[in-house]
Amino acid sequence: MVVSPCGYKILVLTSIYPADDVPKEWTPIVHYFTREWVKNGNEVRVVNYVSRFPTFAYWIARLLKERLSSKAGFVIGDKPLPQRTYDLEGVSVFRVPLRKTKPHGSFSSKEIQKAVRLTKTYCEENGFTPDVIVSHWANPSVPIMIELKRAYNCRTAYIAHGGAHFEVFGKEGDRCLEAIDKIGYRSAYIKQRFETEPKYVKPSFMCYSGIPSKYVDANHKKVFKDIRRFIYVGTLIGRKYPAEIVSALKRSFGEDDFSMTYIGKGEEAEKIKLVANNLSVSDKVHLLGRQERDEVVRQMDESDVFVMISRNEAFGLVYLEAMARGCITIASCQEGFDGIIQDGVNGFLCEAGNADELASIIIRLRQMPINELQKISDAAVKTACELTDDKAAAYYLSQIVE
């Protein structure tokens, strides 16, 4: 068991952080780590660098929000966010808007220097000298972190949420990489994609997320009678292929009865309805929209199988939540849950978006003896018990301060 380090001053740089004025769909995973560090006696300051686009970009975003979000693979912001400071569960946050001309592009050197200046002023005003600086997502946090490292002469860590090798920084990419002391990978597949050349191999660790302890019970057992109740939780966008699940279920069950529950919102909801109608299974498909976390857990408790075969999934905390509730969990292979799910042992892996392969897995599940299903469910719960918020945060911090 990893004992959580305490007494450190940690500066976290990130392009995504929760607040009361950002879309609820934006991932809060960085906060799940930082709030645990604060609970354990560390001082944490978060600087959230957000993109500010030209005014016309927000007009377009408001008009085509769902379509653009589905295409991009994440919820598009439709308003500029202001500079502000706020406190969230003991974590002090400073938000800094930076001008950007186009999505996925780099920030100008002028904006990077502005970010460095504002961050140093924020730290000085709060009497804060970091022992370690951590950046989540490379752009723009990594080049800012490199400049701050010179000022504070402290350790640095970069958390990789994807396999990009800093191409957005051009010739500066290698310089950024050299100045990073350690890399945390969000999945085994991201590590594999990143370490394609010797120069990209650095001291590293796996930076998995955790779930609240209250949702985890080592003695929890799901009772299986048969396999009929399926659930999906997440935004209904193209890269997650939610409608393909309906097609796979129809192929697997034929005229037999099943239930498919979707929790989440997004443009793909209409496609799900269309596919269900065309396959004459509309009465078996239930779209509940967005739900609070406790209700999500309750729905998982009433389901047999959790399915999400998405692409470009850095981690996928919802898989872990489903495993904690004993659901037979089907995730995508060569995506965020590689290294956590062992196919056929504590869950199943399917090619992203492959309805034929998913149908084969479901047929296999339907043919498995109850005691085999129970073994897989029990193994899933055991895996989840090792990845709670407190354990994941303690391990992460131990790696970056050692």
C-alpha cells in the first residue's frame, strides 16, 4: 500500500479544470487527484489555461454545438471564459485565458510569456514556491512549465493524455521533452504510442485515475440470472459509437428480450433512436439523458453488462465505476483501458466501433455458465478496489516527488 506523501507544494498546470461556469461534460479528472493531495496535507495551486478564440468562433459554436462536439469528440465550449480565481474543495485555482486563432493550433510565444508572467505573479502574491510542477495535456502547459522550471529550479512531470510527441510545438518539441523529469501515462497504450523512439523514453509511471471509495465494496457481489440488461454511460458522440451497440444487441439476441440503457446526452441520441426503430427494438432501448453520479451507480447495479467501445479514450473512469459495481465490462482494445482490463479475466476488450466483434462477445457472454460470469464480475470488483481516488492520488504523488 502506498502512503500518500504530505507537506509538498504542488503547482498543477492544465487546460481543463472543473468550475461552475464550464460544461459539466468536461472531464474533472485532474481535480480528483488534486483534492486528495490537499486532504493529505499538501498545498496545491492549479493554473487553468483556457483558449480564447475570436468572437465569431463562439457564434458558430452556439449554432452548431452538438454537431461540432460529436465531430470533435468532446463538448465544445460556446462562450469565452473569464480570468478568475476560485476555490474548489480546498484546491486554489487561477484561470488564465490565452488567445488562440484556431482549435488544436499552438499558442503564440507572446501568449506563452503572458501565461508565465501571470503564473509567477500569482505564486508570488500567495507566497507559493513549488516543490514540483505538473502539467496535464501538453498544449500550452508544457512550454509554460519549462519556463517556470527555470524560475523555481524544481522537479517537473508531464501527464500524457494522448500519444502525440509535441508536434504542435515544432522545433521546440524536443527542447520541451528534454526538460521534463518524468512522464505519467494515462494508459499502457498511450505509453506504447509515445515511446516510438529512444529520445521519447524517459522515467515514467502509470497515472491511472481512481473512483470514490464509497462506490467500492470488496464484498459486493452482483447476482447473475442471465445476460439481458446492458448499460452505456457517457456523452453520445460519434467517436464513442453508441448506436453500434444497438446493432450488436439485435444480432446477438435476435427476437429474444434485452434492455439497453443509455445515460448521457449528445447528437448521437437521434441516430440511436433511428437504428432502434429500423431494427424494431425501440421498446428495448432507453435514453435517460444526463444523470447524477449516484443515479448512475444505481442504474449500474440494475445492469448486467456495461458497454462502451469508443475510440481515443485516454482512460475512461466510467469503466472503473462499472467494474466496481460488478458489471461485466466491455471496453475498447488499444485504448485507455488496456493494462487494466485483461480480456476474459476481469472484463472484455473489443475493437473500437466494431459491432460485429461486439456481437460475438455478447453471444459468448450469453453462453457462459453463471459461475464463470461471477468469477469475471468478482475479478472486476477486485481491480476497482485497488483504484480508488485516495490510492490513485497517493501513488501519483509518490512518483512525482521521489
